[in-house]
Amino acid sequence: MLKRLSIIILFSFLNFIFTPKSIANICFEIPSIPSDSFHFDDSIKVSSYDSVEIAANLFTPKLSTPASGFPAIIFVNSWVLDEHEYLLQAAQFAQKGYLVLSYSARGWGCSGGQVDVAGSKDMQDLSAIVDWLQANAQVDSDNIGISGISYGSGISLMGLAKEPRIKTAVAMSTWGSLTDSLFQHETPRLFWGFFLVSSGLLTANLDPVIVQNYQNLILHQNIPETLEWAEQRSVDNVIGLINERNAPVYLANNFGDNLFQLNNLLKFYKQLTGPKKIDLNQGTHASGEGFGLVGLENYTWSNTHRWFDYWLKDIDTEIMQEQPVSMDVDLADYRDEFADWPIPNQLEKTFYLGARGLFSNGDLRDSPYSPWWSRTNTILSGLDTFATTGIPVLSAILDAHLDLPVKIPVNAISRVNGIFFDTPTLQQNLKIRGIPKVKLNVEPSSSKMQLVAYLYDVAPNGMGTLITHGPVTLHRASKSKTQSVEWELVATAYDVPAGHKIGIAFDTFDILYGVPTILPYSVKFKFKSGLDSSLSLPTVGQ
């Protein structure tokens, strides 16, 4: 049956692609899905508070209705996609006795209105969806869950906070702070922002404020107003509402997700006080769970079924007996599991940066660098170096699913536009789990500057494998004055083997991020006794 459903979906998309139409919104319906297990209705229209119609489809089990009604799952579409995104998973849930309603958030698919990005209109739409379920379906109102990937995950978490009739949420490739996702360390997300805005203009009815806000971040204008818009859509600001009723939350994200980077979600997870679980996978945005949408076996979707079976059907799937934090270790064939986040008894390994020489790289030392006299290393902006995050989206997919990480010969990193530091050869494995941090003492020649840090596993042959990275941008730097700059790299789970080195490179540009100025500038790295620059790595035991 699921194979036949896959064919129906394929032909429906082909019909959409080759039928003449105007750009935005993508709107189509699929034919009836014959099944002995469920009824399918793709013609549902739910009228929201402002008479905007929200398009939805519903799977209803062909089972005798329980006295309390069927447990229900609501799915919300991802960016660019619509209510048909979850058809295969919805069918599987329906076969197990769930009512499953998937809808296109306003501005997407056949739904009216403008895209609201988990704002107040989206929340009122969700309440209208729950109203419709209670009025038109045989639903167990005490057992309604919600889920989504990416855009839909944000609406799911915000909905769990603001719609008390929803019992639990599963959020995949999601955010805790939309502000940090768009602008952490004052660094605009150039690639992903452009992708979201351009794809949204082609496939949805975007609120013009979305385009304006992206432009604001890139041009660094109207920042307070733009961040206020993002704060209103940041779930960490309403986490108290989730905690008040002890609502269960399952989160799944990907280490290579440079749209919704993990750091802010881990902080969100830490603040949750009710039942919770988080799985961190390898891959880029939505790739860790995306394969499950086309029917392939998938770790996240398997746990999603176990989570909803436990919380909505009271089936002991043993998911709550497992360690709540799991990490898929990069380029390794295992997952690490932990009792909490932050990881209990975690260690922090700190290396101190020492100046590079005329022909040598800088050092990463176990103790503070105390030269007899002040030392300065200088890099220039204007050109990229071999230090890079790779090809957006593709590199993270190749790393996660084909074990083909981003690699560079570290000695090829430009000494004019970049700088590299490394440790002596490690005598034992180093298991990095979490968020590395950097502290530098620098003197920029401009009030605007950007630094991107790239953390490497350096093999004996000098080939560096990218572990993680992280940018920081200063828009009001103290020009020609030494200042301390501290920032986080993106969370990671990586094992550096004995016999290798840890390396870190810095330059002033990466394709993922918008630069603060196109005018050339220099950055001086300052070294003197009592003025420590450092790299801190979160580690666990061997």
C-alpha cells in the first residue's frame, strides 16, 4: 500500500510541475488513496479566526472507534512544502489507529493569508485546526500531539506552549531562539537567508516584512526592530508555558545544520523541566529525518513513532527508559548517550594560543603563552583562504551520509588572509562532545570586522578534517585597540584519534555568512604575558 502511495505522490507532483500556473502559492490536491486501513480526505478547508482558509488533509482509521476517540497527530509543513509532505508517515500512523491531520500553514500550499513564521496568526490558525478536529472527527481530545520539520517544528513548539489542548510535540530540525538562528554573534546567515527568502518568494505568499528583515540583517540596519520580530517567534521566550504543564517534548536536530545551528536548541533543551528527549544526528538541515519522509528506515522517525505511542496511546515503548540525550558521532559508527545536558561530569580541555613564527604555524599549548616580549600576528581581509565550511548543504550531506568530510592540507591556509594554530601530537584519543569556545585578543584596523574559526582534526600527513566552525562579527569594534573577543563554535560530536593533532584556523570570510563591510581591513592577533587567547573543548572520558 505504501509503495502505491509513493507512486500517487510522485504523479501528483509531476502533474503540478508540468501544469502552467503563476508562481506562488503551490496548490494542488492528490487523488483518493485506496486503503483497507484508513479513509483519506484531501479536501479539508478550515476557516480561521480572520476567515482565512487553511488547507488540510485527514487520515481516519477504519477501526471501531474507541470510547474516548482516536488519538490524533497534527503535522505542519516545512518551508517550501505543504500539507502533503508527511503522507507516508501519516499513513503509517493511521494504520496504527491514529487520526492524522496535516495542514499547510497560512501562506503555503492551498492555504490563504501571508506567511507568518510561527507568529500570532499561525497560533490562532492552529487553535482553529484543533477546534475543527474536535467538531468533525472522532478525536480523543486528551491525546493530541503535534509535529513538524523545520518551519513546521517551530509552529509545533510554539503551539505546544500556547495551545493547551496539545499534549506533546515532536520537533525536528527546529529552533529554540530564532534570533540566534538568524544572527548569533551578530553574524547574518547569508546563504540560508537567501535560500529561504528566494524560495519563499517562488512558492508561497510571503509577508513583505520577511524580505525586509533579511535585508536588514545583511545591511545591518533597523536591527532592534528586526530582532524584536525574531524574539516574538523564539520558543525559548515562552518555555515557561511548556514547563507549567509539564508537556513532553522530543527534539531532533543535525550537527551540520547551519540554518538552525544546535547551540541555541541545546540551551532550550536545558531549560525544559518536563519529560524530554533530544537526538542529535549528523547531516545538514532536515537531512537527518528527511529520508523518513520517503519511506526509508530512519532513526528519528522510529523514535517519533515510539514517542507518540508512549504519550498518546500509553504503550510502553521503553523510550522513556533510555538516556534522554544521544549524539551520532561524526565519521564513527556509534552513538553516545548521556543522562542530561549539559553532560554530567564533562571535562573542559583548554589550549592556549601561541604566536606563529616567520615560517611556522601558531601553537596550541597546555599552559598560558608567556613570551618575553609582546608578539603580534596580522591577517588581512579581502580574500578567502582554504579554510572553509565547504559547499553549503552538500558538504554536510557528504560528511554525514557518505563519510566524505571537508578536508584541506592545513599548510595551504593563506598566511596573508588567515592564521593556523595546532597542538603537539595527541597521546590519546580526544572525544569532543558539545560546544567549543574561543577567546582571542585582537586589534582590528576597522570598527567592523568578522572572524571565522575552523576546528580541525589534523592527520600526520598534514591533512585537516573539519570538525566544526563558528563566526563572530563586530559592528562597533574599538578601532586600533586591543580587545577580547569570545564566541562559540557550532556544537559537535567528534573523536580525534591518538597520533593526530587539534588545529584551529581563523580567517575573515565564509560563504555561509554575510560580511560587515567590503572595505579591506586587518586584524592583529596580540600575544603577551597575562593576555591569554584560548580554545576550550568540551570532552568526555575515553
